Amino acid sequence: MTMDKSSPGFPKVRLRRLRKNLAIRQLLQETRISVKDFIYPIFVKEGISAAEESKAMTGVRKFPLSGLIGEVQDCYDLGIRAFVIFGIPSSKDESGSSSFSRHGIVQQSIEFLRSAFGDRIVVISDVCLCQYTLSGHCGILKGSRVDNDQSLNLLAKIALSHANSGSDMVAPSAMMDGQVMAIREALDNSGFTDTIIMGYSAKHASSLYSPFREISDSSPSLGDRKTYQMSFLNHREALREVMLDIQEGADIIMVKPAVPYLDLIRRVREMTNLPLCAFSVSGDYAMIKAASTKDLIDEKQAVHEMLSSIKRAGADIIITYHAKLISQVLNSE
Ligand code: PBG
Ligand code: ZN
């Protein structure tokens, strides 16, 4: 952008003219956000009979299979059309086998949603092992190390089982090298050439996932995730992660978390024409919740501003626990 000496300035130019009233401001609004931009995360828990409130995230519930349709219908009525399913299984083992079982909690959830809503909603499934392994790691262990290539086989199996249940889109979040390629191959070999892959391409080892781990009971029992999730200090490496996912066949790429990473969202936007998703994580939600509960900020306004900043940075779609709240805000505009 250039502002040379010959371009007029004050008093000929008065930018306040463009802010005179709401109708003018809305006409000139540069960033548009819509209910259709959002993906709502839903937790489905095996072995419960009524919805459970989460301690870490006030207002976010874990649903039994029997409560899933009602919750999604409520969201549907608000205009939300895309959902990402996180499963909380009743049993864990070394290889995380409940993650790919035919009647696993996620597989059943996908089938339920498919039969109730058909193609009226987008069903996205998170593909990872951490809720299902005894270690709580996103891959399987060999000694004390997470074994990349062994984990790939399992991640491909999980993705395939989700596709088989009717998932529109699988979203590998384990940060194993080659996970997108392994999943694309497995899907294509079984005829699921239309199943979309959304890679959690640049996923950082972040303190902002703690509320999620509390809800989904998926904290690593030993160590941390720094040998596979990215350092938040590296921006060039984030671009390499995104490039690799694109080469491996990702249809949609992601930057996660979103709010403290707006610079990366912008850089990725400039680097590629693929659709770009940003994940506004559990910590974003919890921070706003905590501050608004103390009456330090207005929740609706803060959420509107925060989610707008993610779109302004260049994200096309946003995963957010605030999807219902922002829908109410937007629907009342
Ligand atoms: C599982 C997964 C995590 C999140 C999404 N998928 C947790 C983690 O990687 O530790 C985080 C979501 C959030 O904090 O909202 N791999
Ligand atoms: Zn994981």
C-alpha cells in the first residue's frame, strides 16, 4: 500500500465520515463473519446416560450418544452446519484400540448423525490416539518414545473406520510425520476418494489445551508432546509443516491455536490457496469465560472481536467452542 505525498490528507480526508452510523459502517465492513464459518466441537462420552458439565470449561458439556442428536439440532437451529466430534471412550489400552473399533463411540456418533441429518450437516472427526492410549500420547510408544511410523498405521485405521461410518472429513491431529499421506492412501485404497482430509498442519505444543485435556481425559501420563507438536517459537517450521501437508494431499490445512498465532495464519494465507482453518482452542474459551464471569469483560463482545481477528488474519473457517454464542450475536445483528 502506498500513501505518497500527492494523496490528499486531512482536512479533505476525514475517515470519520465512513463511521457516521451503523448502516454506513456495516456497508463498509471489510471482514464479514457468518454462522457458516464455524465448526462446533462436540464431546461424546461412552457409558454415561445424561450430559455432563465440564469443570474446566463452563458451558461445554459431554454428551451420551442419546443426547447427541438433540444438541446438534439445537446448533442447527442457530445456523451451525459443521461439527467436529471428539470421543471419550470407556476403555484405554496400549495401542488405543477403542479408537478404531467398529462400534467405538466416535464411529457410532458419526452413524447417528448421518442417519438423522443426512447431508444437511458436515461431520468432521478428529483422528488421534491420545484419548485412547494408556500413555495419553498421540501415538504409540516404543520404550519411552512415540514411534512415528507404527503410529501411522493406527491413525490410518482410525481414519478409515470414521470414513466407513460416514464421516465427511477426517482431521488428523497427532502431528506424526506422514500422517496425511498414510491416511490418504488408506482412504483411497478402500474407495473413500471423496473423504476430505483436514490436516492439523501447524499444531503447536501449547499451554492452551489444558481444559480440553481435562474434559477428554487425554493428558500424557509421562512427559509432554514437544517431540511431535511444534514449538511456538518457530514460524518458518510452521510453514514447512503446512507445505508437507499440502504435498501429502491435505484438502484443508490448519493453524492451531488461533489467537496467539494470528501472524502464522496470515503467513499461511499468503503462502497457499488451500482453504485454511484455525482452531480457537479450549484455553481461548476458558480465558474469556473466566474474565467475563468476573465481569471484567463482556463475553459476547469479546468473542465477536476475537473471532473476527482470526478471520481478518486470513482464516476461512474457525473451530470454536463459542460457535453457539457467536451465532446468537450474528443472528441478532
Ligand atoms: C488431540 C487434540 C487436542 C486438541 C484437539 N485434538 C489436545 C492435544 O493435542 O493435546 C486441543 C483442542 C483444544 O484445546 O481445544 N490430539
Ligand atoms: Zn492427540
